[in-house]
Amino acid sequence: MKHLRYYDLKDIPKEFTPKVPKEINPFVKKYTLKRKPSAISFYVFEGEEREELVEIIGKF
């Protein structure tokens, strides 16, 4: 759900777009998700929420 929210961010220059973090990179590749929205949506979470997300994604 969070991933789909950021499809309209195509106009962001590459310089301002974060790289896909190593924690979710295998998940993004496996499910062929778009890299820019995946990276941006990952950084929406902070602290414990991000840790929980990484734990959940690791189970896939």
C-alpha cells in the first residue's frame, strides 16, 4: 500500500532520490517492484516501524 502511494514522484531528480536500502533490495528485486517508489516508501517509516517492516519483508 505504501509503495503505490509514491508513483507520482517520477519528476524527482536522481540526485534527491535515495538508493534502495540493502535490507529491502532482495525483496524489491524478487517481486520486480519499481526502485524509486520502493526506496522512498521505505524511508517513510522510522525506528521500530522500520525494523518491523524489515523483519516482515525478510520472511518473504
